[in-house]
Amino acid sequence: MQPIAFVTGADRGLGFALCEGLLARGWRVFGGRYMPDWPDLAALAERFPEMLHAVPLDVTSVESTRAAARAVAGMAERVDLLINNAGVISPAVERAVGEGLDYPEAHREFDVNALGALRVVEAFLPLTDRGKMKRLCFVSSEAGSITRCERQAWYGYCMSKAALNMAIKITFNRLRPEGYTFRVYHPGWMRSYMHGSKNMEADLEPEAAAAMALHFFLEEREDEDDLALIDYQGQAWPW
Ligand SMILES: NC(=O)c1ccc[n+]([C@@H]2O[C@H](COP(=O)([O-])OP(=O)(O)OC[C@H]3O[C@@H](n4cnc5c(N)ncnc54)[C@H](OP(=O)(O)O)[C@@H]3O)[C@@H](O)[C@H]2O)c1
């Protein structure tokens, strides 16, 4: 039976590379499409007819997440693997306290990065409940670690990832007893598009980052009852 995944933020960056990686492994993939003018996902879908489906998705909207789940339910009876990847960072991320923090931008980061994943999990629950794997994956960040935080700025982004981690923990408490398994992940510093254009100063191409992420998302772990934030080198980060 062909396994089925849903990936949010699939237009470019890590999300797109995760779709490519899953397709190469024989998965049927539904990719959340947020950027209708960005052509890569549609081009990939043409290369993988019946295996990749682009589904409109804005994770800040309950209506959009529900519509995306309905669209998937019209084509598939279940989702085995749900990858919450969509994320944003504010252009004003470098501002420190006293430099005029951008509160509307911080709201946007919180809305996409923390609440967005929750909206998706809720909307897709009927589909993941029927999944064979029942695995919920979350692309978080080292930036969400309070214990190891040394930054003097990046408020909205770091706060949103810490909030995401808490949202995951509460969801874990509720769904782990129902057989769900969880992956919380820091993918490394990637040459992706978070700052608007491809960041060539970063360490990892999204394809390489996706290969490491998929290894972690798909592998079996010995202790599924131990929720941990794991990075691309396999190291655990303190919350
Ligand atoms: N880049 C890094 O070094 C790094 C490090 C640690 C963690 N991460 C995390 O990795 C994940 C993937 O990021 P990336 O680096 O691949 O960034 P990216 O290239 O910007 O890809 C993220 C995708 O999500 C989309 N998106 C934005 N708002 C959305 C919304 N409301 N609904 C649905 N999709 C939306 C983005 O569209 P727009 O381009 O229009 O915003 C973009 O297509 C994020 O969760 C990020 O926080 C990244």
C-alpha cells in the first residue's frame, strides 16, 4: 500500500525538497501550496502525475486548513505522515529591545510558526486518525530553545518556535496515547528563502537538509514516549 504524506509550505525551500525526497522514496505526496505564482511545485507535479498533488494552504486560516483537508479527503482516505514545515521570519528580526520592535511582524511569526501547525494538525486529524503511521512531524528550530538562547534579538521568531514546542508537547500528551508518534526537528542553517531570496551564505542546500530530515522523520525510534527536539546532526536540544 502506497504511503501518503502531507507537507506544508511546499512551494520552495525545505518543504519543496521534502516533497521531492518523499516522491523519490515512492510516497504519494500532498504539498501545501501558499505561493500560486511560484512555479516549482506545479512543475514537480507534472513530473509525478498521480503521486504529487498541490493543495492551496494558508496555515494562518482555519478555513484554508479545513479546505485543504477536504481537498485531500476527496483524493485519499488517509494521511500517514503530516509534516508541519511552513514558517516565516520577520524582516525586522535583528531589532533589539529599545530599537522599536515590530509587534505586527511578531504576531505574524506567531500566527504562522506556532498556531499554523496547530491549525493544520486539527484540520487533518480525521485523516491522520486513519493513517497507517500516525506520525506528526514539526520543523521547529534551535531558535526555540530557551535554555541555550544567546541571542539579543530575534524576539518574534524565537518566541514563536518556543511556543510551537509547547503546542507540540500538549498535543503529544493528548495524542501519544492514541498511538501517534512525534518528530520535533531543527534542520540546520539552510540555503532557503526565509529572508526573501535564496540565502547562499547558509550551510545546507535544502535537498541535503531534506535528506537528513526525512531520515529522522521516517526512522523508528526506540522510545516514542520521550518527546525530544533533535537537530540535523542527531543531537538533542534542551527545551
Ligand atoms: N532556513 C533556515 O536556516 C531554518 C533554520 C531552522 C528552522 N527553519 C524552519 O524550516 C522551515 C522551512 O523554512 P525554509 O527555510 O525552507 O523557508 P522558506 O524557503 O521561506 O520556505 C517556507 C515556505 O512556507 C511558506 N509560507 C509562509 N507563510 C505561509 C503560510 N501562512 N501558510 C503556508 N505556507 C506559508 C513560505 O512562503 P513565503 O516565501 O511566501 O513566505 C515558503 O514557501 C520553517 O519552519 C523554518 O522556521 C529554517
